[in-house]
Amino acid sequence: MIAPVAAASSIPDTIFCAPIRWITDKITNIAKTIFGYLLRIVTFQLGEMKTRGASIIMRIYQKFSSDPREERPFDPKRLEDSKNFLTQFGGVEGTAQSVDGEQIHYMNFTSAAFFAAFAARGSVPINIMHEGRERRALINPPLDVAAKFHAPIIDIQMPNGAIQKGALLPEAPETANPPTIMQCHSPGRSMCMDRRFVWLHLAAGYNITIWDPRGTVDSTGRASEGGYYLDAEAVYQKIIVAGTPHNRIYVSGFCEGAAVAAHLKKKYHHLGVHYIASNPYTSMKDVVESHGFLGRLGVRFGLHALQDLNLNVPQDYFDNVEKLRNLPRTNGKCVFLHTDTDELMPAGTVQKICDAFGEAGPIHEIMRAHPKPEEDGHLQPPYEDASVWRRYVRFVT
């Protein structure tokens, strides 16, 4: 007689619980939609700007979290002008097709073509003495060009005593076989906005490849973590096919870009590819959770929206620690650059990444002591600091 009673009593329980479960599921789905939408905008930024609603939110967000050297509001015409400018200094645009068919726009630069463009404008490098040290400088570079590269102009005394305008070139060891820096820029930028990066590395003698991941500017597709990895792989293969060996490539990334570069490092680590991480994080989960109650809700309800499970590529919510953990020993170097006033990254971030990487290859860690302790040092890449740069280029050779 006990079993029928239990069965009968479960009927009202089921009737009572069903509406509650329905309401709970609806609330959960609404939360997933809202937090997923917002987290995608913050994570992919320019990759989400092609829809009007996301574009408005992104413009508001960028007013508070964006490179202050870039003019606001975001203007596609200004971006196109910037692309045209970079092509005048050796930038060659191409497209790489990802394995799922998206067309990814990238630009290649060589240092030789960069200096040839300046020479055509009557500006050539010379050796000078500056503040008691021998340096290289470009004499009489066009002032508008120097401004677009964010290259400060100074007075330079020539051997005959005359004073001319010039731009100091970044210090770097000379090499007959310059490496290629494959730059994964932050999601709040386009490749054509990274003119300061282009100046520093080309003027120092490196070659560069930089691209816009899917959804960003002219690159097709919808942004996702897995999609970003496939885009990076497609561009990487373009570099290899062009003749650059794996051990002459430094996959470099800033902030979220460091996680994309870490994917390449893990995949090609056994071939000796090198890795540069600037202001990296341990994982997207850790970063979002560090922003209090709303961050924890974002992780619970929104993190899923970053991935595309239809893609055949490992995805881990941009987890650098897991990507680099216990890789085998190779000659591929790792350079970790970070800032002591970085307010976005949780404490101990770089140490956790270094510990995970362990003995997998030579590690060089450089911390920038920000000259203004009250400022958030996250937005300025550490290598733009002259003292950090001098240490950085000794390792990137």
C-alpha cells in the first residue's frame, strides 16, 4: 500500500514544481542572453561592432577603456586612411582563409621596405650621440608621418654643428636574419591602429605580420574564441609558406591577444616558435570573476557565449595557464611583459603563467614600473617604456 500512496503524493508535487521550473528556466535563459551579449561585446569589442546595438555599447565602453592615443569616436573612414598610410611604408595586405572558410585580412611588413619608404622621402638613418650614448636616428622625417607613428621628434645636432629635426630609432641588436613578429593585437583595436607597434618593431629591424580576426573590420565571420584560434593558424601558415622557419617567428600578443598567441605557442611549440605576452591574464574566467558580484554572474551565465562549439579546435575560455602548462622542453623562448599598476589583471597573474610553463623553454620576465603609480598601467604596452624595451630586444633576437 506504501507505493501507491507515494505515487499519488508525487502528482501534486509535480504539478506544483513544474511552473517553478519553467520560471527558473526562463530567468536562467534571460540571464544567459543578457550576460552573454555583454560579455561578447567586452571580449571581442571591434569584432562585435557591426551590429548597431553592440556598436553603441562598444562606443560607450571605449570611452572608458581604450588607448587614449586613438581619436574617438571610432571612425571607419579614419581606419581606412590609416591602412592607406601603412601601405605607403611597406605594408602589404593579403587574405588568409581559415579552415572553416572565413577570409582573414592581414598585413606583412619588412624592415627593409619600411626604411626604403623613408629614404624615398629624403629621410635616412644616421649615427648620433644622444644623452651620452650612441644612437641611430632618422633625420628630417615628415612631421605628419612621425605623428601618425607616435614617434617623438627631437632636435639633433649634426657633425657640422647644424640642428635638424629627427626621430630616435628604437635600440636593438643588429642581425642579418631578422625574426618575424606575429602580433595578435587586443580586441579593441584593428591592425591599422597599431601604428606605434609597427614603428617600434620595424624601426628596430624586425619584420611584422599583423591581422584582424574574424568579424573585425574587413575580416568575415562572427567572433568567437575558437574562431580567433583558427584565424591565427591561417595567418601563421601564410608566414611559413612565405619561407620563414618556425624558430624565427615570435608569436606576440597584448592582453587577450596573448591568449591567442598562446594557442599558437602550444600548437607549434615543438617546432621552436617563440612567445611574447604583454600584460597577459591567466584566463578570461579569472579576469571576469575578479570584478565582484557582477563578474561572478557573468562567468556563470555569460562565459559560454564566447565559444563556438561547431569548430574543431580546443577552447578553454582563453586560459593561458592551461595552454602553457607542462609543455616539453624546446629552444622556443617566452618573454612575459607586465606592469606593476595593471588594475585589470588579478595579482600574481604572470607568476602563475610562468610557473605553468615551467622548464619548457627559456623564460624572460620583465616588469614595467609605471612612472605614475596612480594610473592604470594596463592600456599601455610595457615595451613602450624605454627601459623595458632595451631588456626586451636583447631577448628577441
